[in-house]
Amino acid sequence: MNSALSSPTDAFPPIETIIPHRGTMLLLDSVAACSDESLTALASVRADAWYADEQGAMPAWIGIELMAQAIAAHVGLLSMREGKPARPGVLLGTRRYEAAQAAFAGGAPLSVTVSELLRSDEGHGAYGCTINQEDKLLSEATVKVYQPRDFQTFIEENSRS
């Protein structure tokens, strides 16, 4: 597998074929670049979306979900490149999510970049994540994720608690 695969947006499959999110919960528009260690996705702040405030802005706290979806896209594309289906994963969280402002402006084009920091054979991972608008850093976090080998069993076992 090539360790530095960057391509125009149209060179990647539609985002709906990479991650399982649908309808109003799909926050990413497309993948702009991808390598073995990182991915950059594009998103638009939609003024008519469920999350929009009176000014049509996206609360900055939703940025953690943008980051999680970009991580899912990275893991999904890596699986697809190996000829395997994308598998679901779980957002474990972050210790610190920093945002430079309380909301992302309505209509703003966002760039979400995730860079793999850790990947274990047991399915645990950590990513350094940023959200930018043009060259301005809007938010950043280190996000921890888990991709169980058997997602259905994982959900069933952890829903009993």
C-alpha cells in the first residue's frame, strides 16, 4: 500500500460509501486527501441543519463528531484499499477538545484533518485532529477510538451494563 496517497476529491468514493452515517447525521461532504497515516475531509456548515443556531452556525462542540467521522473515513478507506469492507467503530472520547470560538459560521467550508498517532492490533487507536477554515485553526483534539473485531457482540455485551 502506498504511504502517501493524495488525490483530487473526485478520486475518492462518495463519503456515503465509506462511512455508515446517513441523513442529517452525515456531517462530512467528501474526502480531499488520504494516506496510510492521515486523511483530510471537507465539510460545510449548513445553516438549515438540525444543529444550526439562530445565525445558522454550528456549535463548536459538534467538531468532535466531525473529527470522529473523518477518523471513520480514514479507517474505512484503509480497509477498502485492502479489499475488505469498512467496519464500524466507537468513539471513546478525548481528554481535551479545544475550540478557538464557540461556533463555526453558517456556510463556512471546513477542512477536517486526522493523523494517526496510535493503532493497536486489538483495535484501539488515537488520532491528532484539527478543524480549519482556510488557514485558520478552529479546533483541535486527540481523539481515541476503538474498532472491535465483532461490533454486534461488543454492542450487546456493553448494553447490558
